[in-house]
Amino acid sequence: MNFLARREHSVKELQTKLVKADFDIDEVNAVIDKLITSNLQSDQRFTENYSRYRSQRGFGSLKIRLELKNVVSVLSLSAKHLMRRILIGLHLQ
């Protein structure tokens, strides 16, 4: 929970951090599933926050997309659509 208290994290980031901390992958996935079910973790919310943060720092849409591919395991269609809407709203599309 400390990871989530500081900022949004993608599922992929959480998996990586927790497995590095020597937690069992099956237990990690079970906990992440519970976090998702409880709406405490959301890749869509992560994508929205990350896209906004990086665009405000002057990064372009291509750079942001490439970065997101590295930190979000499967960028869902809804997350892609949301990212596109955010970037359009910020005039970066």
C-alpha cells in the first residue's frame, strides 16, 4: 500500500517492485487483483496521470506513448483512447 500512497502505479510497475522485494509472483498477482477490484489500482488512472504529468513537463505525445509502453503491460483500448483525449486536450496530439 505504501507504493500506492505516493503516486499511481501501473500493474507492471507493482509486479516488478514486489517481485524484486522477493514476494512470490502468485501472491503478488492475487494482491494486485484485489487492488484492482477495490479500485485502489487502475492502469487507466495511471495512464491519465502519467500522460498529464509528462505533457506538462514538455514531453510530446510520441515520447509519452513510448514511455507508457514500458510501464503499462497492456495498454487497453480504453487507456489508449483516454491518453489520446488527454493529449488532444493539452494540444499535443
